[in-house]
Amino acid sequence: MKRALHVVLVIILAFCGAAGLMVIYPRPVAAATSYYVNDNSIAGDVYCSAIGDNANSGTSPSAPKLTIQAIINGYTLGTGDVVYIDTGAYGESISITTADEGATLQGAGPGKSTINGTTSSCIYMNQVSGMTITGFTITCGVGYPFEVGGFVRNYGGGIGLRYSTSTITNCIISGNSTIFGGGIYSKSSTLTITNCTVTGNTGTVNVGGIYTVDGTSTITNCIIWGNSGSEVYNSGGTNTVTYCDVQGGYTGTGNINQDPLFVGGGDYHLQSEAGHWTSTSLGDRHSDEPVYRCR
């Protein structure tokens, strides 16, 4: 009997004393149904062969939708479905509710597929089960209006969840701002965060990084650094943080408190004696000052 062996190549950036940072250029996964989204350009595209248009079906690489929300509104996503979002900047605040469960939103990689949330959370999930978000830069979100304790305020600048289960992998969550949970706010939810960088987010009252309320967040192999207020905080919930670099430190196996020395200027690769790959090309290596001797 023959067995198919699927090998997924994972490229990990690492720095001394910590496990890897994030996957770059993800390989498409097998999908029950595939959907496609593209911006107004095919430059640098990974998944699509045409520019996006919401008049398109969004069900083939040659007929992608222009916006992510158009796919969510136009179809009922189910377990195993994958929405491939190609290289580009998407100025939209995405709302996912009960009808869409078990699907994956897959970008072309952080620094390639960017969600600019400007008017709300970049991604908001309410009573959603099993949604996976992978391969994005998530930025410019200002939070979704939640009612908490009888008060309606904006929470979750980058990503906001209520009564949901979700996995977030291989994302950069940066430059978001709201009252609580500038990067991520999770209310009564089960959240898994892996191989992500959460940095430069603002909680104008508190918790610029990741805020868990009455739920469970499992955070592994992430950098959480340079957010205002608390980096990782829970209120009536549980955070399990392992093998992460958290500014100020955080209790958990393998965690460190060490400046990651980002390249800077919006590039969140890490500097090392060997240099770093640029955000746009795996074939272009830049040299750095000798800061970490990484192998």
C-alpha cells in the first residue's frame, strides 16, 4: 500500500536562547474548497493569476475577489476550506460570525499580505469555532465595540474574539491601538498563538499586547515586545506562555526577556552576525552589526 508523504518546508528565523520566530512564504495546504482574494496588482503574487474584483466568483486563481469580506459574506465557509489572500494591502476590518467555522484565512506571508483595519479590529470573531489565521501583517486596527461590565468600549485593535476558538500563526501584529488589548483581545474564548510577533501595539488604558478575559490563551514561540502597558495579561482567564521572548519576562518554560533587536523600520527580522533576509526576497541577504551569534 502506498502512502503519500507530505512535507511542508518551514523556514524559521531563530535567535540565541529562544526557539524560532515565524514561518515565511507558506505553502498552500489541501483545502475542501479553495477561495481566492487579490488586490489590484499581480506583482509578487503567490496564489492568483489575475487582479481582484468583487464581481468575480473568488473560486479560482484566475477569478479572485478584491476583498476578504466579500468571500466571507458571499459563501458559508466550512471545515477545511481555505481562503488564499495574495500579496497586497487590504484596507478592511474583517468580521467573522457563527456561519463560518473551521476555515483558514491564509496570507502570502507577513510583510506580503497586510490587513489594515483602520475603522475597527483588523479581524473580529464572534461565536466562531476553529478559525485559523496565518501569514499576515495585521496593523492599523482600532478595536471592536465590546460590551464589558455594562460599558461599551473598543477592544482588540489587531484581533478581537468573543466566545470563539481560533488559531493564529505566522503573523506580525503591530501598530494597532485601542483601549484594552491593542494587539489581541480574547473574551471567553480558546485561543492558540504560535510563531507570531506582537510588537508596537497600544492599549490606551492598559495591555498593549495580548489580553485574555475569562478564557484560555496558549502562546508558543512568539516575540511579544515593545507594546504599551502590559505585554501579556489575563483577567479571570489563563495564559500559558512557553518558549517566548516577552519584554519584562513571563513565567513559563523556555521564556526569555531579551531585546530581539529587530532590523527596524517596520522590518521585524532579527539582526545577527550572519545577517538577515530582507522582507521581500529570500535571495537578498543584508549584513548586520555583530549582535547575536546564531547558528
